Amino acid sequence: DTGEHVVGAGAPGLTLVATPFEALRLLGSRRTKEQLRAASFEGDLDRYLPGLLHMELPATDLGE
């Protein structure tokens, strides 16, 4: 639950502060776009969002 994972070189363009469980849900297309926007991302989420998603996001909260 404590750790930092940096991908790429240079200054980060997007940072997420989350538990491993929530990071998995956010980055595994298990959250709605509204839930993604409410998460603790720092940076331009819209710029990186297409590269983060591997499938369609749910239209409604999955309640998990």
C-alpha cells in the first residue's frame, strides 16, 4: 500500500494517488468517467485517458 511507480522518463504528466485496489479499478475500466474525474489525479487526465483505457467504461456505477 505504500510505493511509487513511475512510467516513462522526464517529469510526470499525470499522477494518481490511490490504494492498489482503487488504482486497479480505475485503470482497469471498472469505474465510470465521472468516477475517474473524481479520483486523485494530478495533471491533464483528458490528455492521457485514451492511453489508460483498454475497453469501454461502464455507463453506471458498478457498486463495488
